[in-house]
Amino acid sequence: MGTHVIKMPDIGEGIAQVELVEWFVKVGDTVTEDQVVADVMTDKATVEIPSPVSGKVLALGGQPGEVMAVGSELIRIEVEGAGNHQEGTSQPAAAAAAPVGAGLPREAAPAVPAKAVEAAPKPAAPAASAHQPAAIVPRQAHDRPLASPAVRKRALDAGIELRYVHGSGPAGRILHDDLDAFLAQPATRTQSAPGGYAKRSDSEQIPVIGLRRKIAQRMQDAKRRVAHFSYVEEIDVTALEELRLHLNKKWGDSRGKLTLLPFLVRAMVVALREFPQINATYDDEGQVITRHGAVHVGIATQGDNGLMVPVLRHAEAGSLWSNAGEIVRLANAARGNKASREELSGSTITLTSLGALGGIVSTPVVNTPEVAIVGVNRMVERPMVINGQIVIRKMMNLSSSFDHRVVDGMDAALFIQAIRGLLEQPASLFVE
């Protein structure tokens, strides 16, 4: 038997270190070739690390949340034959240092199916079944079982403490099927959560790692460095909604349904022709403002793991339907953690919307190094006075923020007023 050492691969783009987000194996597990053993994160994307060999896990090189240098030891695996590492030597064979497919974003790693984590071989622990109760698992109150954010949310909504749930995934990871098995046993479910009026003294510590850490760092950096100011304007979108519904009725089946977002993108594109200083990025260290001809719109997207901003490139060249289709594709990729590094970088201005949860007013944070972000609030029907008459109109607020170091208040107000004029008279969106 020999030892094979997998090193932290060089993911490219000059990245010297990455964050270890999650292990999918533990010491003693048996892994197969091409099985995903860990997730790591760069500044822009999550990357899966597959094993190039089959064998038994001997040692793990770090803990989730740890920042590891490229080339450092990630995992040791006992293999048949000599392996690539000899005891007493400091380095394994160079040719086998990087695993096959490492350094590629989640969707690009060859020979690793999209469900690689769920499809990976199960650990030796027996799975829950009708013959073996899945409820009581020997974990301590402070233990934090492995589970995805979606599984954790579902468990929280159902009042389930995950420490009682048997995990049938790799390294004891709790899957949706495990929650189904647990919920199917009413007798044990009642042991997992206190009643609505019962006193509780439990607490849970959640490490800020992975995407959540990146979000926290970027938000803190943006608030520290950017001179934020926000501007809110209400817009009558009655005519715009009539146009959107008409287009969907006529062409929705053949071209796809339109939401408000592609209309907002079009309004931003047209308004930026008059206000190029807002379609810009600011290098505050080099004291250089770059105004961009191309309009690359970041679409703020909320996923299970946190906020991501995939980029709609060259929005100025897209039609309503082509931009709408690309927005949907990018949002799905981001929510599925399948967006590439290229799809998550290079925006020149950002559009953020909470949809029906948009509230009345918000104060979005500028997505540095951009200098502006346009925020969309909820659409509501309200009585409005028009020509001395009270009429019901569909109203919506835009809550937008700007970097006051670069954008003057007058320019920001005029920019939003230009967007307002375009949306209230939607035919003007298409007049060249």
C-alpha cells in the first residue's frame, strides 16, 4: 500500500490562496476516482476538488473556513501500489500533485456529474430505513452536522434539530431524503424540537465561512471605502405593466415571458447614454475613474448560500427577450452555485430587486468598484391625483445608491429622473 497526496491546486488568475469551504469525506472513508472530496472558494467562485485516485482517506489538511495556500497539502489517501508520496520525503511527485479537473468552476470539472456530492459513495454508517430508526443519532448539543443551507432551512421551518437526524450522505452529510425519513417517524420527531411555549436554553454557533465570509468582507469593505448616498423616486408603471402584459400575451409562448427586469435594464442602458459618468468603476487606490462604453449589468441574485451578482454582459446590444433570457439563465446558474468566475465578474453597474419583498424604500450597497446601484422596490396599486381626479395607478419606488466621491448628487437625481421618464412613457425606450 502507498500514500497519494492531493495538494491544493493552482486555480489560476494569480490566486495564491483559497478558502476551504466544506469536506465531503472524513478520515477512514473510502473514496473512488473522480469523487468530489472538498469545496474550496476563490474570490469569485466555488470550485470542486475531485480525487484522481481510489483509496482510503488517511488525513485531511485543514478545517472548513481555513485559508490554505496553493500547493499546500489538502488530503492524504491510502492507495494500492506505491502512490505519489514516500515517507520521509517533503514533496509528492509533481506530476500527480493536482487532481484531475481541479481549478475549474463547479460546472466545468470533467467527469464530475452535477450531482457528484449526492452520487458519491456512502460512508459505512447504515442509512435510515423503516427497519432502523433515523431519529436518535449520538451527537452532542454543540455538534454541527454537515448539511446544505437548503436542508438547514427546511429543518428550521419544520422545527427539526439536525443533530437528531441520521445523515446518509458522504461524511454523514444530511440530505433531503434523510429529513423525509425523519419526518416519517412522528414518535421521534416530537423529541427533536420543543413546543411553541417551552423554554429554550440552546444556542448554535455558525462559523462565517465560504460565500458568507466573502459577502461580509465585500459589504464591510464597500461601506468603509465608499461615500454612499441614496436617492429614492416613485414611478408610475401603469403603462409599462400594460405593455409588458400585452407583449407576454402576444409573444410569451414563442419568445418567453417578460418580467420588469429587462425593461429596467433597457431604461438604464438608454439613460446611461446621457450620464456616462455613472456607468463607471473607480480605482480608489490608483485614483482613476474608468468610464465604460459597454453596459455590463450585475444582477443581484439571492441563493441558498447567500448573495451573488452574475453579470449580464453587453446589455446595450440585447433585445428585451435576449436580455430576459440571459437574466434567467444567470440567476439559475448563481442559485445553483454553477456560475463561472467570468459570469460573476466585470459588471459596470448593478441592478438589485427583492421582487414582492421589495418594501417601500431600501438603501442598497454599491457593488465596488462600481459607482452606482439601482434598487427596485415592490409594485403596489395606490390612489393618485391626476388632473384633479383620484385614479388608481400602479406605483413602484426606485431606491438607488451612488458613490459620492465620483457621482454628484445632481447627476444621480437626473439619472434616476431619466429612468423614470423612460418607464412612465415606455414607447420612448425604443426610440433611437
